[in-house]
Amino acid sequence: MKLYVGNLSFQTTEGALEELFAQFGTVTEAMLVMDKMTQRPRGFGFVTMGTAEEAQKAIDALNGKNVDGRNLIVNEARPREDRPPRRDFGGGGGGGQQRRHQHGKGGGGGYRDRR
């Protein structure tokens, strides 16, 4: 059974994650999710336990537990939703909005012929 583990310290290693969950049964996989740009942990990961009973023991014991100064979130992992592929347009768009520059306070400010 695959578990989601959130709110991990950024110093947590996959080995430490596996060791933490091994107290409750067989860990078949421990994986931290890494940021593609920085190659640093994103603060969450997944642990696959040998049986549903072991997974439930780990959830009961570790969900909300303070580890390395952070209260863990541990629950059953949900299947990844199908999402459309992300497109990188290089910096986000303004949605066609125009910026308005105001010179001076109160608006107006133009020359008016007073004849």
C-alpha cells in the first residue's frame, strides 16, 4: 500500500524516510519528490508498505507526529489525476491586460487651454 508523506523537513533523506517507516513493517519503496530545477526535495514523498495493515499502523503512529520540527501528514496515496500537460510560455502571461501609467497624483494632469 502506497502512502503519501507530506510536510517533511527539506533535510530528510530517502534513507531516513525508509528507516522511520520500517518501525511499522516492510518498506518496499521510499521516495522523495525532487524539484526538477534545483534537484532539492520538495518536502513530500511516498512510502510503499508491504501490507495494508502495516500501512495503517504507520498512518496511525506518524500522522501529525513531529519529526525534525515538522508535523508530518501521512495518509493513503491517491492515484495521480490525469492533467493536461503543462506548457511553459516563459514567465506567465498578463492575460492581455494593459498597464496604465499615471504621472502625478489624481490623474488628469494634462494642459488645458483656458480661453
